[in-house]
Amino acid sequence: MKNYFVYILKCNDNSFYTGVTNNLEQRIDQHNSGVKRDSYTFKRRPVELVWS
């Protein structure tokens, strides 16, 4: 059985983003590198993990 993480990111514009992943480190790296141009965090980088 896989473990999953719920996480909260603080974005560059002081908004917050919540998500769920099974690989927290990789997912935060994806948010900060801008893997998906249409994602909420793309224009709000860099993001900072504030809770998981």
C-alpha cells in the first residue's frame, strides 16, 4: 500500500495551494520547475512547503 501526503504550499503572491501526492519531494520540485504551464502554481513560483 502506498503512503500519500496532503500538503499546503505558500505561493510567491502569498496565496496557498493544497494538493495530494505519493512523492512529496518530487511534487514540490515539479511545482517549482513549472512542469505544467496551466497549473495554478505556474505563475506563482517559487512555492514554499508550509505543511504536510
